[in-house]
Amino acid sequence: MTFPPQPPVGATLKDAFEALLDRVFEHRFPAHPLFEQELKIPALRQVLDQVQKATAEPEQRLQIDNLSVRRILAGIAGPLKLGTMGQTHFVLAPDWADHFARMYARAGGSMTVAQLRDWIDAPKPMGLTYEVQNLVILGFAAQADRTLDRSGTPATASIDRLDDQIELRDQPLPDEAAWARARERAASLFGLTPNEVRKGAHVVQLAKELSEKATAARPSLSGLANTLRARMERFGVAVDTAPRMTTLRSASALVGALAAATDALATIDVLASAELLTSGAAVARSLGSAAALNSYFANVQWDAIEAAASLRDHRVAAAEALRTRVAEALAADEHVIGLRSAVQDAQSRAIRLLADTGRPPPPEHRPEQGPSPSGEMLLEERSFGPIVATEAVPLLDELRRRVLAEQGAKLTIGWRLTRPVGGAGG
């Protein structure tokens, strides 16, 4: 019969009790690591962060400049066999990847968090806390490039929470060219910043972000297309061939395909191979402006713009200029002509034009017979009040054509050009 060792002379009852607990713990969990750092949650998160960063480095070797981070890695990651902290570099260890691979080869089937918790204690119990187990599992997932999945959708996890039902899956990867193309388009079209390393976790993350962007954009694109179609028809714009509508169709087709993709790899392939009917710049601007344009157009006084553009009295030249300006803005791509500013300007001009009801029609004098007392026949005489300078251009063009058509005629000219003090005119 053996007896436990006697406590040292002078030891208190508390010391003896703690020594006994240590012996019991060692007996129950013979594989428990001897940590050199206190296992606080912030420290565990720091270890996981460095492990995940190291997986993206060549040879899984990460330079650590911060001395306190080195101490945490040496005191926690080292004893836990996640990696080795040298003087300057942290190098991942293969222990857990090899161990879980052997256990999975025997068990087969799916690889769940619950199974990995069991495998952590094989062949000998380690007695790790829930949070430390999560560190081991999430570190392994990053190193083995396995993604977290819950019932077919990407799952989120952390040191604080990692549900047993989550499955760790191998993620098929796109080829290098498709990944590079998808990353480029994700940035230029959707403003995303995907990781350049072609890893399963990065593929899943980018696919998730693209799906969210596409789902959010679809209603705005559809609503804008319906609004513009009606306005284009009213202003005589060819809907099917207008660059703005072509770009909208292209953007709508892209987000529809992204939203309908069945898995992460399919989402990446859709983005990489999508045929854009106009340019990437046009589609990007369309995607980025659709929601704001929809909101703005709900309050536009379209009736006023259309009424002003239809005037056929002394304001006909300004009305035609207004109609042309609106039609051009509706037809052009957003990155060529910003539609909101163009419509705002058109609405202001339309209101001013409609308010100009007090100006009489330009008089036109045509004597019924005989020359004037001066011996000259008056062919035409017009008088205009102040008009916007740009609206005078069509009138000047008309005058030029009339002068050329009347051989031998004389023209009396006078004009007055002003602008507000300090303004730029227009």
C-alpha cells in the first residue's frame, strides 16, 4: 500500500489541499499542457489571430515584432502544440492537423465540432476548457483550409462560441485565373476587398459578401429600370439600345446570377466569367447609384419637366433644348452623365420656363403689300426678353439659316449679354 507524499514542513492546510487537487487533476487529465501564460479570453483571441495569419504566409512562418505577443504565443501556442515561437518568427506545427487527419481517416463521414472535441482527448484526456478547445479547432480549420458550415450555409464562430453542430468542410477552390478575375471585379464593381490568398475560408467569405451585395441590389436595379423605361419612352429615347438601359440589364443579370449561385465556388465562377454588355466602369456606377436614384426619382416633378418640354409658343426653342438635354441624360450611362444632377437642372429650368407666361409671343410683321416708307420691305422682326445664354444658341442658329436664305437682305443686330455679379453664368 502506498501513501501520498507528505506536505513539506511548515505547509498550510490550504497548500496541502491544492497539492492534492493538482495530483487528482494530473491523474484525470494526464495530457494537460503546462501553460506559461494565463488563459484569458483576449490572450486566446490573440493566439488564434496569429495562427490564422500564419496560414497565409509562405511555409506558414509569421514574423512577430511585438514582444508581448511573442510571450503569449510562447506561453500558450507552444504548450498547446499549435506552433513554435522562435526569437522573431512564429511557425505553425503540424501536430493537430496530423492528429485530426488520422482520426478522420478512421471515422469517415462528416467532420463536426463535436467529433473534434472528442478527438482532442484521444488517446489521453487533456482537460482543456471550452474556449481552449475552440482555439485548437479554429486553428486547425485555418491550417487545414476547412470552412465552417451549418446546414449548407457559412457559419460564424469565435473563441467564445463554437457550436458542436458546425461541420468543417473541404472547400473546392477556383483556379488562379478565376480567383484573380473575381477579386478584381469584386473590388471594382462592389467595393469589396477580398484576400488575395486562394484559400477555402477566403473563397467562402467573398462568396458570402457577393451574395449579400447582389441580394440587396436586385430590387433597386429592377425598380430603376422600370422608372427609366417609362421616362425614356416619353422623351423619345430608344429603350432597347440606350447605353444606360443596356448597362442596367447587364448589372441586373449579374446580380441575379450571383444571388442564384448554389455554392461558394459557383458564386466566384459567376463573377469571374460574367459577360458585361457595356464596361466595368459603367456597371460599377450603375450598381452604386441605383438605390439613390430610385429614392430621388420618387420626388421629381416629371409632369413639370414634360409640360415644359412640350411648349410650342415663344418658348419653343428653350423647350426643345430642355427635351434634348433630358433625353441625352436618360440615354447616357451614369458614369458619362450623372442623371440626378441632370434631372435637377432640368426641373429647375422647366419651372422657370413654365413661369414665363407673361412674355408675349414674338411679333412677326409682314406687310400685306408694297414697300415700307424707307423703300425696304420688312421680312421679319422679333423681340425677346432676357433668356438663358445656352437657350439662345438654337435661336442664333435659326437666324443664321434665315439670313443665308434671304439673298440681298439686310440685318439689324443688337444684343445685351449679362450675368450675375460673381457668378459663372448659365
